[in-house]
Amino acid sequence: MSVKKTSKRISIKGPFITIRTDKFLKLYDTLGRKKFTKIASIIMLYLMPVIAAFSIYFLLITLQSMLSTAEIREVTRDLGPQSYLLLPGINPLVPIIYGWLGIVVGIIVHEGGHGIVARSLGVKVKSSGLLLFLIIPIGAFVEIDETKIKTMSITKAGKILAAGPGANVIVAIISLLLLFSLTSTIQPISDNKNGLKVGNILEEFPVENSGLESGDIIIEAEGERMSNIKDLTMVLSEKKNNILNLKVIKSDNSIREYNIKLVENKDNIKIGITALPTTYLNQILETYKTNYFTNPLIHFIPPTLAQGVIPFSDGLNPFYETSLGPMFHPLANTLYWIWFININLAIFNSLPLLPLDGGHALRNIMKNTIGKRFGEKISNRITYLVTLTMIIIILLLVLIPYII
């Protein structure tokens, strides 16, 4: 049974709370009068179909890869269908704190973009606000006079519809540029010693209380020199007992020995640490910086999925240092997830799929072109057919890993 409680500013229906306010209307008016807004709205108008075309192309390429490559289907099955959702706590790749921060920023920017461009074109904005699930923000909205939009030209209505995804793109690009400025300050933790640098000390392993620390350099294991991961793997595979002797260089350049108790399971023997060759860390960093602009697709791979590729991922962060100190890791992840969620919101909302912005834009175009010549019923049928096609493609992406 749902309980509905309403007031002028707050309405409650079950666990959902809607908060309305007119506090931002003056801000929309002020920004709507700026010359930048008028220029940006034109750019967004022409950018939206480009993003929509990219979105469709990306869906089709992903579908083709899913059909032809068993490994992709396997990875998708392992991640589960929830990996298609940008919901922290549900999608295993989206961290809860950074994810919700990115979603809140993305939704506010998206709806704010609609409101600002609407005011720049003289369309009344009644109110704006947030939609909460209990106390968790799950959406934002801008109430625009839709009757006025229906009477506007294709271009003016298109500007308002394109403003949401366009604003997300602007914020995403700014975040990505700021992230580049951050990552340009990092370097491998300084040393001239060859060995395996210890990254994370994993919890619930005997090594946690052994005295081994993040930043230590393993130079020998069971008397064997360590220069790469294969060396350590070989030593572990040949162990006859469950005690591993390590010789380690500490941060103060002293050399210490540790006897680490190993944990064995069905698959392998685990020591309870992450470690990388010191000579490999520069290569990872340089590859990432080179790909930053030459291979933009790298930014669509979350650090939670590419632990050994992205320097600010949880797996690699302990191996690098920066002038920002401990603030670097949370700042880099905040900027990344604002980028990732905003660009995905822009891509998804640009799809010609009702009730998304791209779907409304398509219906508006069909109505003012095909509709005027062949009737509104025909134009609506075309819009619904395109929407149905998009839904089928998305459903196939979700279902194919479990069918084939």
C-alpha cells in the first residue's frame, strides 16, 4: 500500500520523495541570457545526432562482437546483466561512493541543461527538483511548459531536447581534461632497485600482520632473484611446505627477511599481496599517457575492470606517487566516474528511443516532416518502429550471452 503525502514543495509516494523548488529559476534565466548558452545550444543541436549515430554504431558493433566471440559472451555472463546498469551497488564495476557522486552530478547537469536552454528560448520553466528513493537521489527534473515546445520549430525544440545530453558531454570532457592534468603529476615510487614492488597487502591473509608493507621491494624468494611475476610464480609452484622466505628492501633501504605463511586453495597458492616488477611500472604509465588522446576508447574501460592498466586503479595506485599525496586517488576516481557516467548518460539519452531525449527529438522531426506530408499517424508509427528496433537490439545484447 503506498502512502501519498503532498505539499507545494514536497510530495511523498511510498519510498519515493519528490522535492520541488524555484530557487534555480533565476540561475536558469541568468545563464540563459549568456551568449555562451546560445552558441552552446547550437553546437549541442548538431552534436546530438552525431552522438546518436555513434550510440547506434556502438550497439551494433557490440552485438556483432557478442555473436562472434565466445570470450566476450563469457565475460558478460560473469559480470551479469546488472553490468548494463549504471547503478552503484548493483553494477559490480561501479563503486558506490564515486558512482553515486557521478550520477547525482550527471542528472543535475542534464536537467539543468534543459532548463537553461529553455529559458534562453523564452520557454517557461515552472520548477525544478530532485527525486529521492528514501534519502538516496535517483533523479532530477525540470518542469518545462511542454505546450509551448509543441508549437516551436524543429530547431528550437531540438535545442531544448539536445541540451541535456550536450551538457553531460561538456561536463564529461572537462572532467577528462582535469583527470589528464592529475595523471600527468604521477610517477612510479622512486627507487633504482630491481625486484617486485609490493602494492596492496590483502586482508584476511597471514601476510597482513607479517610486517611486509606496501612499497617494499621483494628481491629474493627462497634464495631466487625476483625480476618478474613469473619468477615468484615458479617459486610458489615448487614449494614443498607452506612457508615462503622473502628477502625485502624496506623504504629506509634496510634489508629484511620474512617467513610468510601461504594460503592454498584448489586453484593456486596465494601469498596475499599484489606485486609488480619495478621496471614495468614506467611502461604502464607511459602506455596509459600515450593512449590518453590517441586511443580515447581506453576511457570507456573502468579502472575497476582494468586494474593492471590504469595507474589510479585500486590495484596500481600503491605503486605510484604524486605531489598531491593521498588526495590523488580519490580525486582521480571522482573525475573518472563523473566523466564515465556523464558520457554514458549523453550516449544513452541521445538514442532514438522513447521516452529518451533522442526519441522525443526523432518524434518531433518526424511530426514536422513526414507528418505534414503523410499525416501524424504515419510519423508516429515510424517513431515507434525505431523505438522498438532499439529495444530489440538492447534486449539481444542482454540475452545473447545466455542463449549462445
